[in-house]
Amino acid sequence: MSKEGKDPATKRPHRAGKSRLNITRRDFLNGIAMSVAAGSSLSPLELLARERSLPYPPGLTGLRGTHAGAFEVAHALAREGRTWPRPDSLTDDEYDLVVVGGGISGLAAAFLWQQRAGFDARVLVLDNHDDFGGHARRNEFDVDGTQLIGYGGSQSIDTPSAYSATALQLLRDIGIDLQQFYDFFDQDYYSSRGLTFGTFFSAAHYGQDALHPAVFHPFGSGIAGNWREILADYPLSPAAKKDIAALLDDPPDPLADKSVDEQIAFMRRISYSDYLRQVVGVHEDVVALLRDSLRGFWGVGFDALSALEAARWRMPGTSNIDAHALTGGNAPIEEPYIFHFPDGNAGIARALVRRLVPHAVPGPDSMAGLVASRVDYAALDHADNSTRIRLNSTAVDVRHAKTGQYVDVTYVNAGQPYRVRGKHVILACYNRVIPYICPELPPSQVEAIRLATKIPLAYISVALRNWTSFAELGFHEIHVPQTELMHSFGLDFPVSIGDYKFARSPEEPVIVHGSFVPTVPDSGLTERQQHIAGRAKMLEMSYDDFETRIIRQMSGALESGGFDAERDIAAITVNRWPHGYAYEYNELYDPPEWTPQNGPHLIGAKQLGRISIANSDAAAYAYVDGAIDAAHRAVGEQT
């Protein structure tokens, strides 16, 4: 918005039930540890020995992201009102800082704290998942002896030239040299091979499966040069084709009699879909074709985004608005979208962990070393560490001790409650769970926190043995209008770092990345309401539901290029994030003055004594720099 352990693809999955594919997709339930220790009195330290024999998180396939075992405690707390007994005495050491949440914001808070307090300060990071990084998740595959690394969440360092000085300095301090990405990322890789953007019309909505070049792509080069020839073959009615041609060839100017300010005010109050229907007057098939163009960016389609936002992206039919005026006279930042590790922003999370627990991330202290390293998860929570990262641990109660000089944190690990004490606490977890675990919050702060809701999404990694079908058809990314699952899928970013090399030919293995954001379009629901309904839809889906639809979409789009799912797919990892992107203010529904610098999220992020809040939700900004800046603010409050 906004990306080691090997799992041989040649083995059959150890999984009950019938599969359409002979692929490895073991689901690590986190509950492996739970089933071992449920009802026992094993401490987290005693569980470490057990965890050494458990699967390596980045190499796990199947249903990942917020995996089984990561969310049940929080759901029981928030949905059922369940409580856990607070241990009478501390079950662990006293810490200078306890961080709840091991995503980029939580890890950045721990690192920034250590920079200020000294790296011998005692810090504990708790996270409910079996891997660190939050949404910055690494996916890894072994395909017939070739290692593939992909991203299962937070994607890239987007427009770093706009980052704060604090965020840029943190990246430098953890060893990330942004200039090196100009060498790592092959910007001409796909264009030099004649590959472009495609549009897949599925039989479910268009009567037949048909794959054609895109006549328009907001993330590509805009309007295709030969769009008339392309449009002629689209499986659309003559009326729809005529309206598309009019939008692209002779853009309408229905607001010509209004001043720029009046145009902006009008277009802020109407969705782009309704603008096309009511103002421009196009065929409904045209609205449907363009609706989901930014679904992966905003988390909703243009039925819930303003016409003004469409104009910012130069969507068809909006060229009547002066783009220069939309930016307040400021020229947009021109910077290539290339700042991407093979594992996305999991590379940043790894770089932070390397600084916090150096021996847990072995290998050369370089960006190439980060990519190649196999993290020693058993070393993350060692008793000798000044910073300890404790996974599979869900905080259920955070409150000041009676003296007010400490904060007690009760968390659940393997079904058992534990209590630790920190001189300070930073809550870098999912924002909306904070009122349930922190009973001291005033009602006004609780109300502000609950105003926003996370955007549900799934990032899908499909490991292919080859990508000859993409090469044969001439596409590297495919958009799917009116989709039942992936609204887009395509070949991964062409990044090579150190010994890790991106595929040089179509005969080599590659990862296909697919994006699924569940929405309820054209239903009259607001963006927030669509996120709630979409989350429910996603949580009802099994891995088999995902797999069946992934295969159906990819086969329908690629079979004419020789694609065979049974032969070509080596493994699938579905990174399911019911609470994904942070909510960013939407001018169609929110006051226009609400921005990351001004809005109710600032009330929600207020310091409460020795407790501060740091996450991208608290910044109302779903980007890496938002998470880092929130961590910097929280650490500053506590120091």
C-alpha cells in the first residue's frame, strides 16, 4: 500500500483430506507447541528445547499469515470476554522495556530504545505469531533444488525520498543502503523480454475465459499504445466498447463549467464508479472493468473511493481535472518502485533482529547476508540476551503496578498465563485489541481507537517450476476484474542480491505473487463496513477454498500458454491477514482535514503514563515509515 528453512516440494503433504495438487503445504498450527504443553506448567524457556525441532517458519506453506494458534487467545478475549488468571508473582525477570508486538514498529521501538538506553538495557518483545516481523513476512520454497524467496506481507520501501529523517536514519543504522537497490532490481527485466500487463476476463463473469493485453493500467504506462486493436477483442458488448473508446480517445469534460476548486469539491463527494455512471454516463460493464484497479492499493474498489482519488491516478474520464492543482501545486515525487528485498520488508525486520539479537541472524553483516541467512529462532529468547524476542505469546492484560513505577504484562503462551514487569511498555500490536488488554485507557481514547478498522487481505505466493506460460503469452502481471479471489497476480519482482538470483529464463523456477482483498462492492456499504464484511468472508475460507480458486484463475488465464497446474505448481503459501493494512482516511467518508498529521488517531495514540502506543494504525498510515515514526514517537515519550 503497502512484501533458510526449506520445504521439499517433491514430498507429499502430511495432511488429511484429498488435494488437487501433489504439493507441500503443511500448516504449522503454532498449536504443535500448544498440544505438547497444554495443561502443563512448562515455562517459555523450557519450551525452547521443544521449539528447536519444530518447522522453520519461513519455509512453512499452506495457510500462513495470521495462522491457526496466533489469533485464538485474542479472539476469546475480545469476542467472548474470556479472562486468564493473573499470576500472583512475576514469572520472568523485570525489564527496562516490554514491547507488545514484534512487527516492524515493535522491533524498531526496541532498537531505538537500545540506541538511547544502551544495548545492555533489558528489553522483551512479545508477539502472538510463530514468526517475527508482523505483516513483514518471509516465504521460502525449495523447488527441485532451487531456493525461492518471496514476500507474504509488507512489500517494499515505498518512496524513501519522502521518509522522515528518523526513518531514513534507522534504515542506515541497521545496514540498509537504499542506493544498492538500483543494482539489485533489474528495472528493464520484463520490458526487455516483451512482457506487459494483461487483463483476464473469467468465464464466471464474461461467459468465457479470455486473456488480453490491458488497455489501461494505473501502475503501468497508463493507456496502451495499440488500445483500439486490443479493445476490439474484449468480450464486452459493443456499447461498452464504444464507451471505453470515448474515455480513452476523447475524454469527456462534464465539469468544464466549474472552477478547479468546485471540481475538486464535487469529485471528493462522489465515488469514481458513480461519477462514471451518473456524470459521464458509461455502460455498467465499463464501471465493472475499472472498479478494482486500485483494490490492492486502497483495500476497496472505486465504488468506495472518490472520483478525486481516481483523478489523482489519471483514471479514464478524469482528465478534466488539472493534476497539478490536485497536489496543491507540488510536483509528485518521481522515484522508481525498486526498493524491495526478495522477502519484501521482512528484510527490514531481519535487519532489526540482527541488531537486537546478533547471533540469531548469522552470516555476513550485509544486505546479501540478510537474504541468505537462516535465522536461529531458538536464539531469539535466550536468557543471556539483553533483548529477548518471545514468539507465540499473546498479551491479555497490561496495567500499571500499584506503585505506578512499573507496568505489569500478563501474556498467554502455550495455553498458560505468565506475568512480566517492565519499567516502560510500548504497545505495538494490533490497535483495536488495545482497549481489551489495557483497561486503564479513558473512554475517549477507546472511542478514537475503535473508529478505524484494519483492511483484510491475503498475499498469495505460488512457487512455479517454470514460467514459460507467462513468456509464451507475453505478460508478467495480470489484472482480474470482478474476481472471486485474486484481483491481480504476476511474476515476482526481478531482484537479485548476493548469491540469491532471480530467474534468468522462463525455464527456471519463480514465485507468482497474487493479491486478494475481500470486499463487498456495489452494495452501498462504506469502506469500513466492507472491511468488516470482507474479514468475515476471509475467515470462513479454508485452505482448500483458496487453493481451488487459485488454480481455477491461473488455469483459466494461462492454459493457452501451456500452463498445467498439476505439473507447474510446486507449492502454495496463502498469507492470510484478516487484520492487514492500517486504515487510512478516505475522503469519500471521512472529513477532508483528517490526515496522518490530523485526525482522531492522534487521540488513540496518546501516552498513558508508562505505556505508549506505536504501530501503523496509530499513524493512520500503512507504510514502513509510518510504523518507524510511530515507534520513534513512543520511545521518545518513554525516555
